[in-house]
Amino acid sequence: MKSYKEWFKEIQWLKDKVILPENISISKSDYITDKGFDIDGFNSLLFKLYNKQNPVSDGRRYKK
């Protein structure tokens, strides 16, 4: 299993979206605010997606 850091490095960052290593495309438009791009909120989303896709048996990560 890849670590979050390894998984994150494989993300393709495009102008309007990102493509995750599993070829899942996520739009950035929901995270564009009047103050700019909400990178903290977007990174939180990415971390949650990683944890859903890579759960561990001891319950430390998100379950489906």
C-alpha cells in the first residue's frame, strides 16, 4: 500500500481539476472562493479520499 505522501505525489494537478492516481477526476471549482483557492479545504478532501480508498484494519482510517 502506498503512503499518503507517495499517493499525493502521483496526483496530476491541472488548472481546473486534479486527476488522482486511480484516474478519478475531481473539479477544483467548489473550492474557489472570493478570496482565492481554498487549498486547506481541498487538501482535507484529498486526505479523506485517500483514507477511504486505503482503510486499515484497526479503524484509524475512514470506512466506506
